[in-house]
Amino acid sequence: MANAITIDSVHAALEALRARRPLVQNITNYVAMTVSANALLALGASPAMVHAVEEVEDFVAISDALAVNIGTLSPPWVEAMCIAVKRANALGKPWVLDPVGCGATAYRTQVAGELAGLKPSVIRGNASEIMSLAGQVGAGGKGVDSTAPAEYATSAAAALAQRAGCIVAITGETDYVSDGEALIAVHAGHALMPLSTALGCSLSAVTAAFAAVRSPREAAVAALAVFGAAGSVAAERCRGPGHLPAEICDALHAMDGATLAAHARLSE
Amino acid sequence: MANAITIDSVHAALEALRARRPLVQNITNYVAMTVSANALLALGASPAMVHAVEEVEDFVAISDALAVNIGTLSPPWVEAMCIAVKRANALGKPWVLDPVGCGATAYRTQVAGELAGLKPSVIRGNASEIMSLAGQVGAGGKGVDSTAPAEYATSAAAALAQRAGCIVAITGETDYVSDGEALIAVHAGHALMPLSTALGCSLSAVTAAFAAVRSPREAAVAALAVFGAAGSVAAERCRGPGHLPAEICDALHAMDGATLAAHARLSE
Amino acid sequence: MANAITIDSVHAALEALRARRPLVQNITNYVAMTVSANALLALGASPAMVHAVEEVEDFVAISDALAVNIGTLSPPWVEAMCIAVKRANALGKPWVLDPVGCGATAYRTQVAGELAGLKPSVIRGNASEIMSLAGQVGAGGKGVDSTAPAEYATSAAAALAQRAGCIVAITGETDYVSDGEALIAVHAGHALMPLSTALGCSLSAVTAAFAAVRSPREAAVAALAVFGAAGSVAAERCRGPGHLPAEICDALHAMDGATLAAHARLSE
């Protein structure tokens, strides 16, 4: 590990992101598009949702990072995803895979596996998705929500990180980032978050934004810490899940070093 | 009628739903996806938006109920809807049809009629849509909003319920549930609700969630009462329609027997 | 200029819109659908999102205006856009073009140019988009956000207005409306607005609603003034961008002459 990742280095990554204002291309699901775009804008990035095969390669060329999410996949979108990630790889641009619902159907699992084989910088999923993607069948996923705690998936994450040659982030009550060997735990977030849709998808988009200014491993940790801290701040202002996405955007927009330190903690 | 449907039985249905946490598959329109997913999560269900023909049958097999909504229909989506509902029928799983904008165009009316012929458990629409679907042409629908009060559609609802062999729910200032013979009126909701998009669509998704734990008739009444009560609680916290979806999610999340009894009333 | 456009005439246009409750058809991007529908409802219009080639012509026939937005374009949607605008022209119905991201890719620029050639009533974009669409290459657009102030695009707007035979609206810190000769500046809005997605797209939909009751030029000015004033009122109630769309809907719903006069100003 070149430099230790700390809350201070995460804050520096956030400042670097805001200074760079990276253009993040998203090929994502219909449910998450608006929430993800708003999270990226509030964070300080510039989002774009572009999926037509007629233009994805051109758009990758002007983007700083790419987020690919299979939540509402269908063949034309999968084709666009494959074209875009190959172009991102050819141009040396980072890209993040969110394998939504991997394990729920054969088609979804096959597409997720195919994309995982195309050298993502980071894979971000819940425990069920990561275990399924790592080939650990019978992981007990329920649709797109996870039924297993993140802890159960840490060895699967390490195996997947080694096999895919990338960073793997698992989200749950505690979040984990594996590079195949070392494991970093990120303590942040709030129990209300799984009750609001598209927050995991938005976190994947935020991970792509950080990957434009930091290594995949630092980006994964930074995204989990910043987004989790924002979720924690936001939940304190909510009586239920309804206003959580809006409050998270406000908290991302206002995030500073002190708030980050108060609401996120890293451990190895 | 086996058991009378009362506010108490509706509350019991809500508790049963929360205990079961049903997985509800949605093949719905682009506008309503995020709002519907959030309403289902806040209610206590687990939503999934899955529409590719490559996986809809597999997903129906792991779902507890299915909601089909033609709001932004196109041929590939209609194909997926037909495949999914046939699979749901084969597996004995309940499904709800929301015939958005039926009557507005020939294509929409034809697709709605085709789906209505595939044995839905519940059809939920506004007065114009139900009258159009029942074959009463010239019902005066205006795009996707209704121009007729729900009362005008009760005989059309009864005819449609008999013809389609299902429960028909009409929403308006007062809501009605017909099984082809008996009619139950649900008094709940608020005048601000038609000024916020996708709430009717979300109600149809909520109806599917209840159909996972109750008969179609009980499910339709329970969904109208719980969602309407949530809308009424939510509107009291709003100065306009902007925050209504978020407030409805908070109200669904916090809904209890006393609040339900205070904000919803049934009559025959 | 037949009649001067003033804040009073804008307010009269808003009252006319509310009295007419125009049905506005949208063929728009996935990100903006929900926000646009809510803005139209809050304003007093009736929105519909309809894009299947099987029904777009029928729907145009019952609509009062059409908004076309290429944000997440793909060939089937572009085909529907072309069919719909030709039908709108044949029936003498106004339509608004939002050339999202024009200049970012060759495909997007070509489609925007093709649509601009089909006699829109109003084209509404940011400075980068308008300069690109006017053929001024090298305008420095960054994805879908603009990197140039609106002032830089006023001559491009005039050229585009003359070439396309329509009204061109440029949005930025100050907004401008050109008919090819005269230029009206609209001073309204708030710096938070670019940090919330789909507000520009929603403004284009609102422009279409006004075009149902006023000339394209009056409609463009009225939409900018009313939406900008709503954004200004809304931003005062926000600590960040998260609640801005909801607050804008509340402000649109409550907009009156005094609020409009206090938050929007016109100059030539």
C-alpha cells in the first residue's frame, strides 16, 4: 500500500474531485437515473446519462469516468455497456460496475459475469450480489435487496477482486473494500438508507466520480465514506425514508472535513 | 363475502405484509419507477423493476406478486408484460393491471384490453380509464388524467369486473372497489394527490404488494385505504404538491392502526 | 412586435394556462420524466409521456403542445420524435425542442440539427448547446452542462432563430430570448438551479405548456420568468440542491402576480 487511506485523505480526494469537476458517464437503470444525477451534481461532479450505441464511444472519449449499472438491463443496453467499457479500457479511463440483482435470474447473472470479466476498476454491490458474482451460488439474494450481511461476503469479495483484477466494495451495515488481499472496513451510513431506492446505485456513480481523481481503491473507500457520512447526516434530518435522497444531496453538497470525520470511520 | 373488510382487517393486512416483506416485480412506466419503488420500500415490501424478455419469467418465479403498468408502453415492453402475466397465472401468483391512459389512443386501448383479458387479479384505474376499458367509448378521458368523477364509472367497473373475472378499483375523490356485484367505497386521500405524478401508479404497485398476502378484493381495499390515509397525512404536512411523494413514503413507513382509522373510512 | 411582453402579460399568460389546462405531450429523456411531469402538474398543465411510434401521432392529435428532448436519445425514440413533430406541424400545434448535449457527440449533434430543421416553435438550450446547434463549432460544451455564459451565445441564438425560423431561448445566469432580431433578457432564477438535474428539461416542458396559450415568443419569455421566479422562491427555502425540484413545484403551484413581479424582471 503506497499511502495509507485515512479520513483526511478521503477529504483531500473530495476536494480534488470538486476542483476537477469530472464528467461521469452513466449507463444505468431507469429507477436510479435522476437520483444518481442529483448525487453527482451535489457532490461536485458533472453527470451524463448516455446509452445509445451510436454515441457511447464518442461520449466515453470526453468523459473522465464511467458507471455501468445493470438494474433494468435489456440486450440493447448491455450491448452499449460492453462497447462503452471496452472503449474506456482502451483509453485508460476508470469504470465502475454495479451488478444489481446478480443471482436473481440466469440472464442477469450471466451479463454481470460478462461485464466483470471486462476489467472494471471497481465492482460495488451488496453481499448477495458479490457472493453470486464470485460464483458462490445459493447466496440467498432476494430480488435486488440483500438478505445476507456484508461480513458474509468478504471472502467472496477477495476472490472476486483477484479473479477480476479489480477492487470490490460490499455495502451493508458496515461496508468493506477488498483489493484481493487487504480489507478496509468503512463505518458510515444509516439504517434508513436501504428503505430508499437507488442509493446503492448512486453510490456506484459517486465511486466512478472519485475514480476520476484517485486510484480505484482510494476511490472506493472515499465514495463509501463520503456517501455514508452524507446518509448519516441526512437521516438525522428525516422522520422516515421519504426525504432521504434530497437530504443526502444537501449533505453531499455541504460535506466538509469535520462532518466527514464525525460521521465516517475507517478500520482494517 | 367470507369476511367483512374493515379498517381493522386492513390494518391486519398491513401487518401481514410487513411480516412477509413480499418481493413485488414491476413492469411499469419510466415516470413512475422511482416513486413506485420508494412507496413499496416504505410500505414494507421489496420492489424490483425487471422487464427484459430474457428474464421476466425467471423473475416472476421468485416474486410474490406482479404489477403491470402501460404508462409509457412500447412493443418490447408489451411483449414482456404478456410473457410475465402468463407466467404469473401459470404459477398462481397475483398480478395487478394499471391501464394508464386507456382510451387516449387506439394502440393504448388495444393493449389495455389485451392485458385485461389475461386474468388480472385487480385492475386499478381512474374513471376515464375504467370506462374506456369496459368498452364505454366516449368517456371523455384527457390524456392520462381523468375528466370524470369516479362515481360515473361504478357500473362500468362492475361490467369490467364480470367480463375480466377480476376486482376493479376506481380512484377519484372517493375510491370504489367492485367485484362485479358488491361495491365498497373507500374514503381517504387528499385533493393535492392528482397534482403529483405517479401516485396512482404507485398505488397499483402497493395493491400488488397487498395481493401477495390477501385476496384480490381485500388487497384492493387495503391498498386504497392505506395509501389514501398516507396521502391525507402527507398532504397536511405540505404547502403544495412538491413534497407529497416523499411525505407519503414517510407516512406509509409510519402507518399504524390509529392513523389508518383516523384517515380512512369504508362504506358499502 | 405586436404587444410588449411585460411581467403583467406573463402573469396573464399563466392565468390563461391554468384556465386552459393544456395537455402537453413529452418525448423526453429518462432522467427528466418525473420532474417534468411534476412541474407541468404544479404549473396547471396536464402532462403525458408518450413515445411509441404506434401511438405518437394519435396522441399529438389530442395534445395542445409537444415537448421534444434528446437527453437520452436512441434511434427508436428519434424516429418517434420525427413522426410526432411532423404531425404537430401538420396540425398547427406548437412544439419545443430541447437539444440536450448538442455538440457532445456527432450523433447527438446530427439529431439535434435534424430536429431543428423541422420547424420547432421554440428551441431552448444552454449556451454550449445553442452555439453548437447554430454551427459554431468549438463552443466548449462539457457533456450536458454548459461551460460558456449565456451572453456568449446571443449572436448564435439570433442566427439559429433566423435559420430555423423559430424562437431561441438560452438559459444561464441571465436568460435570453431571440426571435432573430430583437433580444429579450429575463432576469430570474438562482445559482443552485444548475446543481439539480432536469430543471432545464422541465423548463422546456413548461415552455411547451405556455406555447399552447401564447405565441412562441411570449411563451418562451413567460416560461423563463415563471420558472425562474419559482426557482428563486424555492432556493430561498433550501439549504442545498436536494429539495429544489419539490420546492419549485410548490412555488409554481402558488405563483401569483406579486411573487412573479418580485422575482423576475424583463429587459431588452
